[in-house]
Amino acid sequence: MRKAGLAFTLCLALVLGSPCAPAGAQEATPDPYAQLASPHFDAIIAGIEALGRSGDDKALATLQALGAHKLMAGSEGVYIHAGTGLVDARTGQQNADIDPASLHPVRVNNRVRLVLATARAELLLAQGSRAEKHDALSRMLTHPDASMLPALDHASADPANKSLRSEFEAARAAILLSPGAPPVALNEQLTAVSAIKKTGGLGARSLLTRAAALEALAPQTREAAKKAVASIDFRLRLWSYAQDLFYGVSLSSVLLLSAMGLAITFGVMGVINMAHGELMMVGAYTTFVVERLIASYIPALSPFSLILALPAAFVVSGGLGILIERGVIRFLYGRPLETLLASWGVSLILQQAVRSVFGPSNVAVTTPGWLGGAFALGGLEITTVRLAIFLFAIAVMAALMLVLRRTPLGLHMRAVTQNRRMAALMGIRTARIDALTFGLGSGIAGLAGVAVSQIDNVSPNLGQGYIIDSFLVVVFGGVGNLWGSLAAALALGLGGKGLEPLIGAVSGKILLLVLVILFIQRHPRGMFPMRGRGIES
Amino acid sequence: MTSLPPVSRRAFARFTLAASAAMLAGTGRARAAAPSGEPIKIGILHSLSGTLAISEATLKDVMLMLVDIQNRKGGLLGRPIEPVVVDPASNWPLFAEKARQLLSVDKVASVFGCWTSVSRKSVLPVFEELNGILFYPVQYEGQECSRNVFYTGAAPNQQAIPAVDYLMSEDGGGARRFALIGTDYVYPRTTNQILQAYLKSKGVADSDIMVNYTPFGQSDWQTIVSQVKAFGSAGKKTAVISTINGDANVPFYKELGAQGITATDIPVMAFSVGEEELAGMDTKPLVGQLAAWNYFESIDTPANKAFIADWHKFTRNPKRTTNDPMEAHYIGFNLWVQAVEKAGTTDHDKVIAAMVGLRQPNLTGGIAQVLPNHHITKPVYIGEIQDDGQFNVVWQTPHEVPGQAWSPYVPETAHLTGDWTAPINCGNYDTQKKACLGSRHA
């Protein structure tokens, strides 16, 4: 019934092009290339499976094109979108007289993608390079399919593949433990269990859990699988503590990065700067603009646009900060309530300005390839972008320390904040230092914006999500103390990520805030209060 | 513009002043063939500032477009329609206040508005007290059936339940283990309650369901994504059902990409991610992730093409996307126009009575019919995210699904039904006790 329907729809798909007379012949051995052009997923999957079994190099090219969204379906077959034009997938010939407008992409869904990856692995195992074979085998290890066993055994007998022996064994073991596998002797099953156990990690856990519930396997094998799962679980639990630690450190680094600018403007200068979050937002939008400009004018530099965005964001946000200080804040020193309201007003102006220029929706900032993905470190999974943000936070902190401790500007800044009158009497131009200090804090907010654009959405509301946390870090750590901000960011980050697996994200956040309130009640000036004569006033 | 002779600044200012004066003097005079008479006012209650502006401002624009089109067609009952736009600023009490203003000061014939369930819940008493009419265009958690509201968005059985059916089907990967991840507020909590009951009725064990809530605007998803990954390593096909709200979606999807979870391994089915949200994302790592809606911009029908063309013309922006709640407003507005024409008046009681049973073609080739429970019939589509930021429809229901106000999968509401026609005339009628439990669910 289903087959007949399939043939009928194929016929429908072909009706515009060729006459449907040979439908009967098609029903006997459906042409896989024609099947790919079908509007029905069942037919497309059957076509892919047939191509995978064919072992043909044109089949591989076709499937690669499908994976890269470059396979177009027409009324008479499928065509590969090559750089120069359309290539008939079946013959490999250039086809000039087909109208590209009459074609549509081959339909794909997740089930098709899964079958496609399996078929591609099967073909690559026979025809690919060593690296491709390696990828194909790891694919088979994580997604074993009993139908692959003949191809696997055939390839593993090839002496050229000797260097991949352990990968072959693991893939074979995974297939033997999956549903539909041919029955093998008990000791071969047990060897398979221990081979999979050796690969470790979540993938092995998944395979073995499934094997433990598989009726087709011997009871001893299932018992062994169960034990292996328990031992993997134990190991994973130990690693998960280290993983939580990494998450905590990573969250701390984001908090520190977003709070560092505020630690200067609020902590050092005492300005309650409600526009701090918006300065971060401006930094994030600068990243977006730089990325766009580079993509359209110097595409060769595209992968490094993020790095080029760093100085740009520092300059834009810093310059904006100096403008805000000269235009608004400087008239309001010593009047914290007015400063709060004025800077809040500035934050609304900035939000609305960005909304008018870039629109209210999020803008897409891409993550460059070298920052994407993750790598394993033992049982730890380290996401590259988080690691980069962590290192970046440390670098910014170190640079800031250096500026404050080792440069004349830093000396003047500290002098002005500790005793403004005395500093003025010593000949320091306090107004200029104020502007530069505010600019420095704003510029660092801009840098934080660049980092945040990689993990959060870049929208006019971006700053709103960070302003509260930033103030929390600065106040909790002790106003005016950078080390205090570092300690507070670590405490909040590690505390938050430590509580989250135990009591959930919502309750964890509540509990953490309650603890901070209790602490601030006891120590109103934070963990590391500044001491000194100038501070008391 | 370039072909015009240069205009002095003063002349230009005079021209703008005159133009704005003409606009202020009333839309009626500006167009020759325009309808005349006292305008029919309708209220537009969507946030234009604050956190929800990102989603709601678009709905205000689409309403203005619909009114404009209707006025060009000759208005309603020969009278022009005049939109009254208010800004509740993403603030719940302000929603109620502005609703009261629209109903008692501006005396609008009907109101189109609200976004989150909290905003709807806060205006509900106002509409019931003053006997107004509200068209609510967003998918919601159900468990409500007010006489004064027409729910043109999806009820759970028009989005959530078919989406789960798809995930459990062969095409959807045959998922047997589900992680329900949501933002902590009324819509995800109620939807997940219904989904849990539904999954259990389908034989999914308690241990195969994971539920997790996060605060609004969650930006650090590391722990939760790694928990999902571990949850998915139990040897059964696992799927995520996401009721994560608006802005928090971007960091969530970015973290999925960073931790290497692809749609073929653990598909994520989202109920709040549409074309508008995808506009801010790099969708390459998301290809194949799913969303369930009653409308997608990519659906190729003449009605949809015309709607998108109108939208681009009205906004003068050929890149503006369309989305599901916009279609809901399109349906709701046209149904209201039909009802007023049928009743011959804008009187609230008569319009409400005229609404039930009306049919309006939707944008995807089907028919939206108003049901006695004030919900409508809608087709359900499952779309996969493409690398161009659009959705590709991979599955759809064979017919339109009638909206259910009360979920049959929640024991307390299993035998409730809403029917605002005679003789029942009740939003929560208990079919077992044969009694009405009062106008609204407590």
C-alpha cells in the first residue's frame, strides 16, 4: 500500500517533466536519484540508504552535496549546485539547459540528516582519507547501526586501515551491543562491553544503558553492561564536581568583566552610574558593526573581526563615557541622587537611540570558528568561548591593575579619589582626571560588551541584564577595591553554580541573594572595605 | 526625492507643519473616497517600551496596517475605523489601567492586545467588569474561557500536544525521554503540567521526564545544558521541549551550539521562538531545531504572499519578518469586522453573540472558525530552523484543530467545557455535575 502510494507520488513529482509510463519499472527497483527528488521523506530516506549501499563515488558526491545544502531537486532528478553551474548528480555531467528557477532544494528533516550521516560514514569508510575514515568510525561508535556491520568488517580487513584498529574495534563493539545486531558468542559480547566502557563518557554511558535493557543479549552481558554504567556514573559524578567548578569560574569571569568598569566609575569615583549596562550594550553593538564592516570590505579578516572589535569597542564606549562625564556627570559630583537619576536618563536615551538605529530586535553577532565548539579535558568539557572569556577577564584585570599601579594616570586617579583637594593643590588637573577615569571605566564596560556578545543576545535591553549583577559585585566586594570585586565575582559565580545543580536556578538565585543581604547587613561596606582618611567623607 | 528642486529649510518646515496639521485634522479629510461619519474606535493595547516592546511593537504595526487596509476598502458600516494606541510599557498594572481607559474613556468597540499571560490575566477583570471585547493573539496555556475574550492564538492542544506527538513519531525521531525546560512563569508552568500529564498518558515514565525552570532573562545556561546532555545519555531518544521566553533563547541556543548538541541527537522543540527571535541569531548551529506554530512566514500560499507584500509596503522595509501572532491578529481583526457587519452595530453584547460560528480564511490556506468557547480552529505546523533564519515546514496536521479551553489531561479540568452559546452560556461548565462553576476559573 505504502509502496504503491510512493510510486504514485513519484509519478506526481515527475508528471511535469517526463511521462509516467515507466512507473511500473520504477516500482521494481526505484532509482535512488529520482527518490531524492521526492517530496516525501520516506522516499528520500530510501534513496539515501540505497546510495549509501551502492559504494559509488558519485553517490558520495551527491550525499556530500546534500549535507552542504547544495543538492537541488528537479522534475527529472537531482542536481549539484557547483560553483560553475548545475551538475547532474547521476552522471556527473554539467547540465546547462536546466532552468535553476524550476529547481527546489531536496527536502531534509532530522530523520533524513541522521540517515544521511550514516550513509555518508559508510561510503567514507570505503573511499575516504584516513581522517575521514576516523570521523566515520567515531560516527559509527556514537550512532551504531546493525546494517553497517558488513561494510565495517570489509573495511577493517583492508591492511591499509591497520592504524585505525582500535577505532574499528570500538565501532564494531558498539554495533554488536545495539538493537538488531547479529547474535555473537558470549565472550565476544563481554569484550564489546569492556571495549565500550574504555571509551568512557556520556556516549559510552548511553550505549551501555541501552545494552543493559536489550533482550537479545545474554543475561551476563546485560549484567556486565549495568556494572559498567555504574562505574562510568561514578567517574562522571566526580568529574561533574570539577565541571561545576569550571562553570562557576566561567560565570565569575563574566560577572567580573561586567563589574570591572563599574568598579572604576562607581567604586573609585563614587558615581552611581546607571548607564553602565548601556555602555556594555554599545560595546556589543560596536562588535556587530565592526563585524559587518569587515565582512563587506575586508572579508579576508572576517575570522578576526572579534579581535579588531576590542579596541574599537574600548574607544567607542570610552569616548561615550567621556562625553557623558563632561556633559552630565561633572555638574553633579557630590549629589548621588541626582547622578543616579541623570545617568538613568542617559541609559534610557542610549537604549532608545540604539533601538531607533538598529531596530528593537536582536542583531546577530557570529561566533568565529576558532571560538566555537568545545574540547574534552579528561572528563571535563571545556567550551572554547567560555575559556576565552575567562582568560580575557584575567587579562583585562591585570591590565587595569597595571594602569592603576604603574602609570602616572593611575597615580593621579588614585590621588584624586583619595583626596581631591590635596591632589588639586599638588597641581593635578582633577577635572581632566575625572573625565579620563570615567572614560577608562566606560571603555572597560565596552570590552565586557564585546565578550558578552558571544554568549548573550545583542539587543537594546542587553545592559539591563547586567546592571544589577554589576552593582551587586561591586558593593558586595567592597566599594573602591578591585580585589574585592574579584573576590565577590568568584563568590557569587561559584556560589550560584554550586547551588544550581542542588536546588535549581530559581531557588539558587534567591538563596544567594538572601545570603548577600545578610552579609551586607553585617558588613555594610562589603568584603574588603577601603580604609583611609579621604574615604570617610 | 532627488528629482525635486532644492527646498529652503523654512519652506520645508512650513510644508511639514502643514502636513502634520492636515494629519491631525483627521484622516477622513485626507482621502477622497474615504468613509465618512463618526469613526469606530478600536483599542490597541501593546507595549511599545520596556522588555516586551521587542515582540509587541510589531503587533501594533500590523494592527495599524489592518485598519488602514479596511479603511481603504470603505471602512466598517460606512464609517472609518480609528485606532487608539496606548502603551502599557511592559508593566502589568499599567495594562489594567490602560484597558480601563480604553473602555471607559475612549469607549472603544473592541481591543486588540496583550502578550504574556500575566498581562492578559491582569486586564481580564477590567474587561469582564466593563463588558469589553479583547482579541488575544498569542499562544497560551489554556485553562481559561472568558466571555469577553476571543483567543486567536493557540491553545495547548493546538501547539504543545501536536508538537509532542511529532517528537514521538518516526519522523520526529521517536523520542521517549523529554526534558521540559522553561522560564519560571505561568505559561511554561501550566503548559508543562499539561504536557507531563499527556506524556504519562502515552506511557512515558516519570524518570524519563525532566523539568527545569529558570528566571526571566537567564543568560548562563552552562549547567542546564550539561544536565540535558547527561539526561540524554540514557540510551533512549531524548528531546527537549522549550518554553523559554523571548530573550533568554539566544544564550540558550548559543550554549547548545557551544556544547555541541545538534538537532539530530537531541532536538529542541520551542513554543516561543519565531521568525522575529531568529532574526538575532546566527542560525547555522541551530539547523534542524524545531518550533511548533500555526503559521510560518515561509508557507507558500497566495494569501500569505499578499499579506507579506502588504506588510513590506506598509512598513517600507522589505526585510521585516512576519510571525504567528501577526497572523492571529489578521484573523481576529477580520472576524471582528465580519461580526460587526453581521450584527449591524458595534454593541458589545451583539458583536459577541455574532462572533460564534463565523469563518475567516487564514493565511495558510485553511479556515479559522470561531468556536462556542471563543477559541478558533487552527492548523498546526512543525518547522525546522534553516540556515537563512526561516522555518521549513516538515509536518502539519491534516485538518484545522479546534482549540480546547480546558485541558482534558489535567484532572481538575478534564470534565470542564466552555460554551458561550445558549443554553449553556458558561465558560466553565462541568459536564458531570451539569452545572456552571461561575464565569471564570478561579
